[in-house]
Amino acid sequence: SEITSDGNLTVGENARIKAEIKTSTVVVYGKVHGNLTATDRVELQATAVVEGDINTPRIAILEGARVTGEVRMDTAVVTTA
């Protein structure tokens, strides 16, 4: 599955998503199993669990958030196309 948007996406605290996410901004409170690609920023709140790679020019990770995967912050390769 894939979620694609030019806007913002918020993954709620009780959400469990198995999909690739490609968007401008994503804020994660819940669990995501899949890669995140954001052209603007990714925010991982304290309750966030991400199993996948993150590709974004800007990232905020609050204490308590968990990531299993790579984090890339190379703006030259970030696209949603």
C-alpha cells in the first residue's frame, strides 16, 4: 500500500499503518510499518514507532519515539514523484 499527498498527514496515537508514506509533512503519534518520505519534514512524537526508512530534509524526534531503519536527510534525493 502507499499513501501519497502533497499536504500534511497526521498518524494518530491509536493508528497502525502498513504502507509507504510520501507527503510534504508527516507527524507520527502511532505506529507506521513502511518507509516515510517527506519533502518538508517528519515529526516523531513520544508515542511514535516507525519500522522503515525515513527520507526528509528536516526531522524532529521526541524522547520516547522509536525508529527501526535508516534516517536520510539529503534534500537532493527527496521527491514525492
